[in-house]
Amino acid sequence: MSRPFADRFAAGRALAAPLGELGLLNPLFVGLARGGVPVAAAAAASLDVPADVDVGVARKITAPGRPEAGLGAVASDGEPVWFDLAMHIRGLTPDALAEVVAAERAEARRREEVYGAGWRGRAPGREVVLCDDGIATGMTVWAALGALATAGPSRLVLAVPVAAPSALERLGHDWTGPAVTVVTVLQPPDFQAVSEAYDDFGQLTDDDVRRVLGR
């Protein structure tokens, strides 16, 4: 049985209609690497207005020695976002993970350099649309929004093809940054995984990212 989106490009095109209702003018699309980049590129190309496409990186923060245990996320700029319940269960504090945060932030910046990211100089005063291929917990997207907010955009939009309703609810309740307009195509009440919305959800490489960006 066919799933809602054939691949990430199709998912990005599906975002064009709801994005078109926002009246965007010369927006900057920032795709969250890696899966958000083809979504951003396809969405931007489907609009009836000029749009630029760039790339951002956010990294998960995991428990020491437990890479499968997500505790939060951090982007190349901005403050880390914490999964408070997971931190409480493990008896950890942000201070205890300061070195992990610094390392992941440095890795995010390194990857943005590899991709040739230029959003810091392109975002001030512009409408910025952050795209990912979907939201499960929302930690990495949340961290990326915080980073983009530091660049001084005139408007922040979060556009994802599919999202867990609980993650969007948590974002709406706990987000303390500038207002964010959220655009989605699907919010399944029985959400299980982002991959379930795609026929093709293969892993992307750094070369795939650069190829989509034309770099």
C-alpha cells in the first residue's frame, strides 16, 4: 500500500500549498541536515515566489556511554534543548553535560562548514522557513529554531510534512523564543515514526546534501 509521500522531494512539494497561504516574500528555506534538505529544496522550488535554500545542523545530546539515550539537542548556535523527563530519570543536569554540549555544537558547526552553510549572513530581516522530513520528539528542530532565532529573522516558520502531535504540543507550550508559524501536512493521532509516512526513506549522505544544494 502506498504511503502518503513517495520520498522527501514529494513531501516538500506537498508543503507548497499550505506555505503558499502564508504570503511569503523572498523567503530563506533552511533544511535540517540531512533529511530536511531535499524537503526544503522541493518546497522552495514549488512556490510562486523567489526563494533561497540553505542548510542547518542540529545534534542530539545523548547520555555518556549510551548513544541511544537521547537527552536533548543542540545546534551550531543558540542554547541546547533538554528532554527534562529523560534528564530527571538519569539524574543528570545540564552542567554535568557541558562538555558533551560543547563537542556536539562544534560538530554541528564543522558539518555546516562542510556543507557550505551561509544562513547566518542570509537570515537577518528575512522570513526563514525551517524544514525537516518529520518530527518525532522535536528536540533537534527545537534546537535549530533557537539557532535561527539568534540570526534576527523577520519571521520564523517551521514546515514539516509529518509531525507527532505531542511534539508540536510541547513546542507550543514550552517554546520561549520569537513566534513560530507551524505548517504541516500530516499530524497522525497514532504517530509511530516519521519513516511510516514515506515509501522511500533511505539514509542520505553528505554528498546527497551537497548535490541537492548544488554545491
